[in-house]
Amino acid sequence: MTERSFPDDVDVVIVGSGPTGAAYARILSERAPDAVVAMFEVGPTVSDPPGAHVKNIEDPARRAAAQHASQGPAASAETVSNPGAVKSGQRLARAGTFLLEEGYQQPGEDGLPVAAMSSNVGGMAAHWTAACPRPGGSERIAFLPDLDELLDEAERLLGVTTHAFDGSPFGDLVRDRLARAVDEGRIDATRVQRMPLAVHRRGDGRLVWSGSDVVLGEATRANANFTLHDESLVTRVLLEDGQASGVEVRDLRSGGTHIVRARFVVAAGDALRTPQLLWASGIRPPALGRYLNDQAQIVFAVRLRDVPPLDTDVPADGTLAEYSGVSWVPFTDDVPFHGQVMQLDASPVPLAVDDPVQPGSIVGLGLFCAKDLRRDDRVAFDDVATDAYGMPAIRIHYRLTDTDQAVLARGREEIVRMGTAVGDPLDPRPFTMPLGASLHYQGTTRMGGADDGESVCDPDSQVWAVPGLFVAGNGVIPTATACNPTLTSVALAVRGARRIAAELGRAVTASPGLAYVEKEL
Ligand SMILES: Cc1cc2nc3c(=O)[nH]c(=O)nc-3n(C[C@H](O)[C@H](O)[C@H](O)COP(=O)(O)OP(=O)(O)OC[C@H]3O[C@@H](n4cnc5c(N)ncnc54)[C@H](O)[C@@H]3O)c2cc1C
């Protein structure tokens, strides 16, 4: 097999091509276009442009092939594809993702039985639902004064809009009914509203879901100093005098190993595999892998009551029709759930079959719960056993506390109240998904305001005591969020990327109308 050529020496290595790794590439392309940036991704390229969402692939067979190719060692495994499978209690992954083969639950613990990952260019964002709510209340990171500006920038990179489903005939009706059930006592920002989505509409009217391709943008694709290497596993971050100095990469096509020198390394490999890479590299700060948190998820499906028949047919070409769109019931500290209310075919969880008589009348509700954070909830790594890629095997230690159980019980009541306000339940009992189903794992490389052993990185995402090594992804989020975390983790990546651009001393104009002049350090 022909050896590919990998660079020997670059300014910045980015490990992982999900939206947070892509955010580093984009900001560096905009602010430091002379910097040589190499991105390494263990999975294959499954869509065009690289990193594009697979839902945008119109041909169902090609879309399914892209999903299988993203499933790493479980390419041929069965995935959740029908409503029965959701509630069957089987350990099944969502299409495009794969589960931990072992180590997901320790004896006597709850574990995360369906903790999942994706291995493909674009990471999980080639498969996601694209909901991009902003964090509120205790979800926010109090020591970041610039959080709102960073979230604005993350919305720009992901292409977030609240208008994707403006034409949906049942959207306002669903929101009005929900509002009557939950809005009392809420301020404007936390009232029922349209869900911000990373979606845009093409000229022909078809919805296009943002993936890493949108985050990379033309600025990165046109950057001759940026290269993306797929099927390339970063096995170690290299250190010299305590500073990041490069990475060791294994070419999965040839099996060859390469050393790539770099001034900066950004580990953006997801909340389980970023700490795995640091562990494998002997970089083991006390908080590494700790404060792991997932958003326990409850789902419920209803049939809309008293709605007029639609005169549109279900599209035959796989295009998403517009029925009720996606609505948002924001988290508050008093009501600690994030609510996502979706027309059936936009939901990542197949909750029911569509109603052949009244298409679009079934609405799926999901509540995500914020976790009661514990230091002992953690991802740990085996010193001997390895995973399918030959990296240290993942061991999840995870328990729900009494507080978590109480929040879940309250959530089950709340979702029934919300659901029955909207329509008639298909099943009177809400379903609590197996732990890990949210796909929103956080905290394992958490950010902190001080190096006190309770965090892994500083507010710029640079690992404490390892200059030049940055971490990215949901693992960096230090708070217990209930809202979908990607917008927040992309916002944190923007801050880190700006820091690297500033240190590279080559900052340029960031976006039209906003001239950033960085000081040369
Ligand atoms: C069905 C589904 C629905 C979702 N819906 C939403 C939603 O509505 N809103 C939301 O906010 N989030 C959602 N998510 C989660 C969202 O996709 C993730 O939060 C987001 O993709 C995380 O971005 P990331 O860059 O941190 O990591 P990822 O997207 O996971 O990308 C990490 C990449 O790093 C690669 N990698 C790991 N280790 C290495 C290594 N050692 N060497 C080389 N490469 C490596 C992986 O292969 C992967 O491609 C959903 C996910 C799924 C699957």
C-alpha cells in the first residue's frame, strides 16, 4: 500500500475533525492564515465537502453507507432504527455512532450503557440534530466574561438560525400550547420559543444541516496552509521540556507511524477520547476524566389534537417536510430541564411511526436533565487492555445520585404535563432513555478559573502546566448543562483558537466589519 505523505513540521496540529476541531481550523485560517495547520482524523471521509452532515446526502443507500463508515469498529452493527428498538432495552447505537464494547458500567454502578462515539471526518456533527440553544442560569460559565460574544461567534461558525422552520404549519400551535403549560413566571429569555438550529435552506428550498464543513467554511478550504488527513490516529502527544512539541500519528491505511512536530497541539477527540489521548501520552492532571456528566433523557410522544388536515404530501425524496419544526423549552435553575419538542422526522430518537392519515401530527418531546456533578464520576483508562484502535481501554465510573433520581422523577411528571398540553399521548408513560443516550458527555477535560486540581485546562482551554497543549470539545464544559452542548463547546474553542492565533503573532481581520488587532506576544 502506498505511504501517504504527512507533514514533518507544522505550527498547529488539530486532533479530530468534529465541530470543535473545525472551529480551531476556521479561526486560525481567518486570523493566522500563514500558520501551517494539520488536522488528523481517525475516521474516513464520508461526505462531500468533507465533514458535511450525512442527512444532506439525498441517495438513501449512499447515506446509509456514510453512516456505517462512521461507526468505527462497529461498522456493520445494528442501530436504533425503529420505535420498538428505542424502548426494547437493547444496547443499540444511533446510526453513524458506535458504543463502547466493554467498560461502560462497573459492578454496582449505573454506568453509561449507551455512551457512543463517531469516527469520521466531521465527527458526531455529521449525524447530529443541530439544536444550538444557549446555556442559561447555572449552565453558564461564570468566570468567562466574554461568554456571550463567544457564543455569537459560535453561532456564526455553525450557521445558526431560528427561522429554519418558519413555514411549518403547526409550529406556532405547538408553541402556544406549550407556552400555556410552562411560561408562567418565566422571563422572556426562558419562555417557549423556536429552537436555534444549525441549518440553512438551499436555493431549491431543501434544508441543509450544518456539519464541520460549515464550521470549516471557505476560509479553511481555501487556506493552502491547512491540510486534513483522514484515517490517521493520533496515538500520543509529544512533550519537550514540559511543552507540547508534536504528535505521533498512525496511518491506518498503511500502518506506518509518523512524528509530526508542532508548536501547538489541539486535542479535539470528543469527551472520552481526548482524555484517552492525554492519558496515553502520560499527561495525567488530577482532574483528567473526572466530573464526567451526561444529560439523562426522558422522551414522550403525542398526537396533535384538533389540527386541520394538511394539503401537502409526505415528500418521497427523503426531504424533511415542514410540520411543527423544532421548539425549545429553555432550562432554568428552578425547572432544571432542557426541553426539545420536535416533529417526528427531525427527532434523533425514532419515537413512533408517522400517522399515515394525518402526516406530521405526531410530535416527540425530549427533556434533558442537568447532572448532580461528582468528582468520582469519571472516565478512566486501563493500563493493559486496549480498545479496537489499540488505545488504552475506556472504563466508565458513573452513578446517579438521589438528587439525580429526584430530578428524573420530576422530569417524568413535567414531560407528561407538557405533552398532554400539546396533544394526546401515544403511550401514557414517558420513557427514560438508557444513560449515555443524550450523546452529550461533558466535564472530562474541564475548564477552570484556577489550577486547583479540579480542572484540566485554563479559560483559554490550555492544559494547566503543559504550554502549547489545548483541549476542545464538550469535555471542556465545566458546568452541568442540560442544553445541547455543541454551541457552547464551539464558543470555548473560539477562545482557545484566538489565543493560539495571538501567540502565533499573525492575527488578521476576523470577520467583515470587526478588525481585531492582536498584540504580538
Ligand atoms: C444523533 C446525534 C444527535 C445530536 N444532536 C445534537 C444536537 O442537537 N445539539 C448538540 O449540541 N449536539 C448534538 N449531538 C452531539 C454533537 O454532535 C457533539 O456535541 C459534537 O459533535 C461534539 O463535537 P466535537 O468536535 O467535540 O467532537 P466529535 O464531533 O465527536 O468529533 C471528534 C472527532 O475526533 C476523532 N478522534 C478521536 N480521537 C482521535 C485520535 N486519537 N486521533 C484522531 N482522531 C480522533 C473522532 O473520530 C471524531 O471524528 C448529537 C450527536 C448525535 C450523534
